[in-house]
Amino acid sequence: MPTTLPPKVLEAARRVEALLEEAKARGVVRAWSLRHLSGEPLPGVEGIAFYGREVPQEEIDRLEEAFLDLEDDLDLGVAVILVPHD
């Protein structure tokens, strides 16, 4: 039987997707995937994103900060692994 995810997890997934799509449009992220959405006992969103080694660290820091803000705003976990890639 499939489990229903809490609305805040679905909202987090939508917002993480929007952040990653925006970063991709700016050339910060090359590719990304959300791999896991969880409900209980630890609600959250998990994924991976690849960025070019030429991307300034400030851009990566900005994206990480946006994920932390989202965690605080929705009170759940956001774990997107940012991986440098050629």
C-alpha cells in the first residue's frame, strides 16, 4: 500500500525543484535528481545535483543557504548533495 506524503514534504519537493531549475537556468547546476521523499519519522527531501568545477564557490554557498532556509521554513530535512563534475 503506497504511503501518502505529508503536504509539507510535497511543498519542499516543489520548492527544491524550483531552486534547482533556477540554478540550472543560471548555469550553476548541470543536472539534478530528487531521489527520495520521506514522511515519517523524519520528513524530508533528498537528492543530488552536479555543478561545473568552474562555478564560483559563492554560487554553491548561495544554493546551500537556500536549502537551509527551506529547512527552517518548513521544519524538515533537505539533503541535496552538491557534486563538482567536469
